[in-house]
Amino acid sequence: MLDTSSFQPALGLGNPNLQTIMSSVGRKIFKPHWQDAFVARSTHRDIHVQGQHLTARYDRADDADAPLVMIIHGWLGSADSTYVLATAHSLNNAGFHVARLTLRDHGNTAGLNEGMFHSAMTDEVVAAAQFVLSDFNRSAAGLLGFSMGGNFALRLAKHLPQLHVLAICPAISPRHTVEQIGNSGIYQRYFMGKWRALWEQKQAAFPQRYDFSRMNGVTSIQALTEIFIEEHTDFASLDEYYAAYDLRGDALQGVSATILAASDDPIIPAEHYQGLPDSIHVALSARGGHTAYIKNWRLESWVDDYALGIFTRRLNS
């Protein structure tokens, strides 16, 4: 396993906000040379579980008996998010099968299910992971999650202990994560824009069911979340919703997993990782931004190196 001190961003890439932005937006503009061919080689998989229709992309290794790693994207990302593709490419090149999951309503799938996504949907994601394990005829696998996907990955580790889990900058306290996003004009505009685009897709797909007009004048992501929970979920309150996937205290008691996080993360403060059970190994680096760890001006991520080290040791031993 790599030591966190080995991550040293190139000159000019040390700022955590630059790290975070370049990891997502930057890699969309400066697309790596391998990406088109890699995406073209992957196969689409429809996943029908618990009455819901999810999707995944499979990147199969040449060796049918190769170990499997599943990846869960962050909030409002998808199986084709740049950071997901980069890690999948690295693992697949090293000989792993990779399954990139897309959560409900993400990645232009708003029309597949009438019900809306929220971040506490543990059961259907557990079922999706079991579906993928069955597809690859595996009893064990690796699971990597980014940010909100890291929160999901840690929850799945509780239900599926046969998974070797690595969570990158996972959201531990949902309320505080939303508040942190709300305190930044850049990140608040980014996420609110993507969330509203999702609602437009949902309303277009199910015009008799949805009307999001009440959200149009709301400028705070905290207020937007509260309205969404009130109008479009079965939770009695925002507090009840956040509690459903809050991982502080004893929520992860007995769970074995690794967290990679950065002290300079502008969205998830490092103190959120304090007080977790001893069974959770927290590797805290000085720098890296939010799930970024961009190490050079080719926009390659040290996350890929770290994940490769973790899963090679755990799945090939």
C-alpha cells in the first residue's frame, strides 16, 4: 500500500480547489488519449433489482478468472465520469475486471425509473452489487467509491463483508457536507446546476408525476435539499433523511474498510474522519483536494496508483 506522503502534486497543482476542478472539469476538456477506445470497448449492462432499473458499464479483463472491482461515482456523476474512467482504465490495464455502476437517475438515466433518487437508497445499491457479483460469478470483490459513492461503499461493506472497500473522500456527515457545499459559491452553483438539470430530465420523462417549479427561485443548496426531501421522499424531516446515511458514531461498527482522504479537501473536512471505529483504516494525506489527487499536468491521479496497490494486495493474494 502506498504511503500518503508519496503523493506530491506537480508544481502549480497544489491548490485544493484547482485539484478538485481539474479532476472533473479539467479532464473533460483535456481528454486522455486512451479514453475513447476504452469507452468503446466497454459493454452496457442493465441491472433490474427490487423493481428498479439501474445500469453499469463492464470493462472485462482478458483473463476470465481475473479479480473484480466495482466503482461507484460521486453525487450527480456516472459510470462515465472522468475520475471513474481513469481509475477503471488503470485497474483494467493491470488485469482486473471492472464494473462501473450508475446510480438511479444519474448519467442521463432519469427516464428509467419513475421514483426519484436520494442518497439513502442503500438496499437497491446492495442489490445491484449482488447482481454484479453474480454476473461475474464472484463471491468476493473490490469496491471503490468516490465522495457520496464512498459513503455508499462504506454502507455496502456493512451488508456485504466479502467486499474489500476503498472509499475516496467519503461523505461521513451528510448535513455538514451539504453545509460545506453551501458555503462555497463555486461548488454550490456547480451542484445546484447539475441537480436542476436532473429534475428537468425527470419532469420531461414523467410530466404527470413531477413539477419542480417550487425549486426555481431557491438559491441555497440547504433550502433546496429541504424542499426536495419534503416534497419528493417519504422522510418525515430533513433530520430523518440525513440520519439514514450518516456514518458517524457507531454506524460503521465492525466494518472493515479503507478511507483515503485529504486534509485540504474543500468539501469534506478532515475532522469528519475522527472517531470512526478502529476497523476503518483512514489514510490521511496533506494534499489532494476532493477525490482529486492530480499528480501531474497530464491530469493523472494518484488515486489510481493507490487503488491499484490496495486491490492488488487484497484480491491477488
